[in-house]
Amino acid sequence: MTIDLPPVTGAWRAGDPVGERRFLRLDRKVAVDGGDVLDEVEIAFETWGELNSDASNAVLLCHAWTGDSHAAGRAGDGHPTPGWWETVVGPGRAIDTDRWFVVCSNVLGGCQGTTGPASPHPTDGRAYGSRFPVVTIRDMVRVQARLADHLGVRRWHSVIGGSMGGMQVLEWAVTFPDRVRSIVPIATCLQASAQQIAWESIGRRAILHDPNFRGGDYYEARPGHGPHQGLSTARMVAQVTFRSDNVFTEKFGRDVVGGSETLGGVSRDQRFEVERYLEYHGDKLVQRFDANSYLVIGRAMDLHDVARGRGGLEAAVKRIVVPTLTIGIVSDILYPAYQQIQIRDLLNAHGVRAEYVEVDSPHGHDAFLIDFDQVGPPITRFLDSID
Amino acid sequence: MTIDLPPVTGAWRAGDPVGERRFLRLDRKVAVDGGDVLDEVEIAFETWGELNSDASNAVLLCHAWTGDSHAAGRAGDGHPTPGWWETVVGPGRAIDTDRWFVVCSNVLGGCQGTTGPASPHPTDGRAYGSRFPVVTIRDMVRVQARLADHLGVRRWHSVIGGSMGGMQVLEWAVTFPDRVRSIVPIATCLQASAQQIAWESIGRRAILHDPNFRGGDYYEARPGHGPHQGLSTARMVAQVTFRSDNVFTEKFGRDVVGGSETLGGVSRDQRFEVERYLEYHGDKLVQRFDANSYLVIGRAMDLHDVARGRGGLEAAVKRIVVPTLTIGIVSDILYPAYQQIQIRDLLNAHGVRAEYVEVDSPHGHDAFLIDFDQVGPPITRFLDSID
């Protein structure tokens, strides 16, 4: 495969705004893996810290499914939620922005500033909707590479991310082996498994069958009346897979809304606290996320396979030649620890330095966002260990 | 709690049809836990083997969520599928019908012959639909007790079942301690966990939000156009939890319908085999099962808690005084093995003979229906060991 790098079009300068969302409009079209061409692509990104003179201190963070460029910082304009890795990224934190120039961008197909299905189609100015192409994790990474060019980052000190972010991390190392000095894939996989695809496809189905989905062209039909029920159901499925049996038992047990079921009888309207929790998360996502983006990114995750078109898994993994810290979570039912161990083992098998750290948390997949005290220190040590 | 037993109204006689579905219309109303009263209840049941002269060889099988009375035998009239435990139940099989008088009945709220939401309401002859009450596992068991009376079975040699069947098994032992000589709960639990409720509630939501659900009164609106999409989605969620990551990887991996994705590119219409499998199972259930029954039974499972109204879990479990064989499945993600071990441990703690057998299968929860060579022999030995 030929790596097609665009010329460097700009560089980050001291004095540029930091920790605020900025936009880069690409000066070239983007041809995606599925064969379509996006004529205009804009990337939303944020940076923290300062790029040093030889551009050797840049760290790229890759966000997960419904994340965005706002890895750190408060909620505010353009940021419906506080930074998703606020506890890990910042001055004096595990990924120390006094030391590293940290970058995070919204992925291609997203809905938090980077071109996605809700963006205007250049030919008619109306939302892409169903016209938005299938994109892959590789497409996301290729677009990030153009952002790196713009920022003047030829080679990342490290590329770090969990879940779908970890898929991007792995694709960075496989697609652009000379543009990374190290990688930290967390709670992720080299190839989406059948069970991961199964969960994703059920959520997709819930959205597709919502009558307000209208084949994906719901933006203009009744603004504000998209496939909310479907998206909410999809999120509820995901939310269960993001956590664990243990944590649900501890947090909710059999509590019912407004009292204890074990004391009382059985009523028709009784709702369990865990139901309320899931509905809360479903409804919360609807407020901040576009259903088409959810589908496009979900599909990219299904299609994630570092081996595709590269002569098999081992051949693909052999392209990873940089030190790797892979982090797994003991209670992760969605991206089980064995998938992280597989990354370590395959890399070690061809002589690459790869270390596996297991987070001992009951929180399931989401532990990489929660247990910062276990996730942060190994990352700090690992970043320090890379020349 | 007072156990309210109806008088014996009939007894099984040699010469009665066996292995065919029969019906018992109860001669008294059924008051359910939620406070409602069902004026007319009919029970669909099947029997295999012959009841001996002192009625000491009767074994009750309790079916799971979408099961029915057809535990053994071919598909045919009234039986859309072959017996769900065909490999375990029959002449010379693990539950030997040459020796045991085996009974299985469709649960209250079901749709395979026993009164449920699709049954005619006695006041107007139209389907209950949304008027069908909340029922509990205890309600199901109380109705089964009336069937036992009818058959002349005062005390079951054993009550056996997996998943929701196992919930009934446990309720039999707690509600009617003097009517069981032993029990075999399989891949089940004493109290539905928050995660089990979570999965169930997502399926319920998919059905409730299907526009064809019409609040549960869809039977007459457009016959044959019930909430099929919703029920199918609900089944897909369940189907993933019934199996395992391992088995999905082995069976489907990343195969796509009509070819291998890893060789080719990325297309918009590409479907993974695991998606086709889930849709197949969703559609198959729609052909044979009523969405309202799915909801009623699912709710009964959520409400399953042997402790409810009994002064706590330990107090409830102390009512179980008979030998118990509990069977767990190592790969079960829905009713994890620890729930079966808990049953054994709580029973042993108050001096009751309880044995735990673990099925070493990759098939997940459904292994109790699949790995008959591991499930059958311990049951045979256990049944033989009960005086």
C-alpha cells in the first residue's frame, strides 16, 4: 500500500489559542476506503500545551465512539460535556500539558465539528444525511494525518486512545509507521470481533427502524425530531456493554424507583433504578449526538480490521515497529483483556517492545475513563521511556 | 405466607394421551401477585411416561422465556419447533420417560396454549392485550401447582429447569416446600440481577416503541402486523446474551455475507454473517411468539426475587429443604456461574444437601440446551439418588 501524504500546509505557532476548538479546512479532497470522495472536509480539533522547537513533544489523543476533540477542559460553547479525559490530561497530570503538546480532533463522520452526516453537502448546502459515505478507521486516521501536517507534526511522540480511539491508535502505527514514535492502545482490538459487531448491529437496527429516521434524511423533515428513540435504545445497549455485572449489582441491585421492591408487592408501573439509569444515558446522548454519526462511526468500528487488504493479521501487525503500551481492563466485557494481550503477544513475537498493563477495576470497559489513577501512571512512565 | 392449595380436581390415568398437548381449564379464579384476578385460566401441558401407582415418579420440567410445553417430541400441530430438551428427555435418555412421568406446561402469560395476553378476555372475548396483568414467577408456579393437583401429583420427585425455568424451580421449592422431593435449578438465579434487568428492559423498550405495538392492543388493528421489528430487536439482544464471545468468534469471525471482508474492500451494503444470524433469530421468533407474552414473561423475570416479601434472601432460601443439584455454565454471561454457586453455598450453609456441577462449554447460557452430554448425566445420577 502506498502512503499518500499531503504537503505540510501550516504549523502551530506559539500564541495560537489552546484548549479551544479550532477548525482546519483541508485543501484537498478526501477519498475514502469505500470509494467515495468527500470534496470538502473540515476538522475540529483542540490543543493543549506548546509544540517544542523540533516538534518532538506532540501527543495525539484519539477519542471513542461518542467522544470529541474536547479531551480536557470544562463544558462550554461547542463542548456539551467536560473533557472526556479531564482527569488524565492537563498541567501536572499523567499526560502533562506542561510538557507535551497534546492534540485531539473530532473524527471524520462525527458531529462535533468535523465533517459528518449532519454537515452541509457542498453541492446543495443541505445535510449529507444518507449521502454520507461509509468511512473506516483508516479514513479517520488519514484525515488526522493531514491535521498533523497542518500543525507541523511530522512524527507523534505517542498516539493514545481507548476503545474506538485505540482502533485509531493501531491504524496510526500500521498505516503510518514512520509518523509515530510510540503508541498506547487501550481497551481496544486489532479486529472487531463478531460479538462487538453483534452489539453494534443491534443498536444500528434500533435507529434504522425508528420511524423518525426516514432513511437517514431526517434533518429537514421535522427539525428536532430525529430518531431519538432509536438512538436512545442503541445507547442503552452500548451502556450495558460499557459497564459490568458487578458494578450494576453494586450500584443498583434490585432497587426500584421510589422505594425497595423487596419490601413491597408487585405493581404494573414499577421501574427498576437500572432502567432509569439506562434511559437517562440514552436520553442524554440524544441531546448531544447525531444518530447518523452514531451509525457511521459504529460501522467504522465494525469494519475495523488492521488486516484488511494487508495479507493477514500477522503481516499487518509486523508494520507496527514502535514501542507499545497496551492497557486492558479485567472486567471489560466488550473489549476483553485477551484482545489487549493479543496485541502485546503479536508485537513481542516479532521483536517489538510491547508491554501489557491490566487495570484491576470493576467498572468494565469504561474504566479507562474512570480509573485514571490506574491508567495514568503507566502512561506517564511509558511516555518518559520513549526517546 | 399462606399456601392456598385448591382441591384435587382430577388425576392422570393410564391411557390418557401422552406427548401430546392437552389443556386444563382451572375451575377457580387465579389471583396474581400484582393484585389482579384472572377469571379463567387454561393450562397447556404435555406428559411423557406413566405415573406410577403411588404417584412418586413425577418430574416437572419448567421451560425458559420463549419455550413451551413441548419439551420433547417433533415439531407439529401446536408445536412450531421440536422439543426444546429433546436430547435430554425421552425413553432411555437422561430424564428417562420409561421411568419417570415427565410433565411440562406452558407458563401463565405465555402464548403456546396457556392463558396469556393473546387469549380472549372472558368479558368480551377480545384478546387481553394491554389488559393482561403483571404476573410473577410465583404466579406461574401456583398455576402449575393446580396442574399437579389435576394430575394427582402431590409431590414432585424433582422439578427441573434452566434460565427462567430455573427461577420456577427455585420458587417451587420456596413456595411449596412439601410438594418437591428435590430440585434442579440450571443457569438461573435467586434474584434477577441489575444486568439481567438491564438487558430485558432494552428488549422491552424496543417492543414498546415499535409503532405497531399500539400500547399492546395490536391484535385487531392489522392482524399479522404486530410489533415485529421491536420483538425481533429484543430477541437479537437476548440472543447475544444467550451465547458467548468465543462461540461468535468461532462461528462467524468477521465473515461477511457472500464473501470474505478481509480480502476485499469496504462497501455500503456489506453485511457480516453475525448480523444475518441475529436477524434470522429475530425473525424466527416473530413467527412463533407473541410480543405481549414476551413482555409479560420478561417482566416476570425482572421481578424474580425469592426474597420478596419473605424477610430477606437467607430467610427465603431457608425454606428450601430438599436435595438440590445446581448446574452452571462456565461461559454463561447472562446467568453467570457465581449465581449457581451462590445457590449451592446458601443451601449448604443451612445444612441442605446441595451439589454444584459446572458445564465446561463455550456455548454460553444456551449450553443447557446444547451440551446435553454434560447436562444429562449429572441429572440422571441426581434423580437416582433421591429417595
